[in-house]
Amino acid sequence: MKFTALIAIIHDKDEEQAIKVAKEAGAGSVTILNGKNIGLEEKKVFFGLTLEENVSVLLFVLPRKLSLKVMRELREKFDLDNPDNSGLAFTIPLSHVAGLDTKELHKFEDDIKTML
């Protein structure tokens, strides 16, 4: 089974909803990182302070076929193709993976069989 890392960067306020959408699409476990987003043009607020958006970075390790389905759902639900949206999602192919839960591997196998 070939695996892919799906990384989704979304608004902090949308974290729980994004995880729910991903799990409904077949994702299993997720690693959540907190970050700040500073765009190309810095936004100024009162007294010259720069506004930084808090974002959540969601990292999923998924079978390649399943990652496309999860990414499609995230793109649609969070309008990631809209340039005004600061969200982002991308995949990275993985050549070696260790440490996946065997229950999760069986779940992935079952999900992929139902997709075929």
C-alpha cells in the first residue's frame, strides 16, 4: 500500500470541523500543530501592531487513493481554491512509513475496498 502525507492548513476556528470532515471521508488519526499565518502583505491593526492569524496544521498519513478523497472534501467544505481564503492543503508522497496502528491499516484496507 502506498502512503501519502496530507497536510491541511486551516483557520484555527475550523480545526474541529476539518477533522470531522476528514474522518467522515475516511481519514484515521491526525497530528495537529498550531501555527501563525502571516500573508504576503502584512495587515496592520491599532497602534502599528501586526495581525497574525492563528492556524491549525493537520497532518494525516493516508493511503494515496484515500488521500485524494479526503483532500477533495476539505477543498469543497473550506473553499480552499478561493484566493481570499488563507487555507491550504497539499500532499507529499511517502516512501517509508513506520509506526502506523494495525487497526488503522485494516480500516484503510476496508475503506479502499469499498471505494473500488
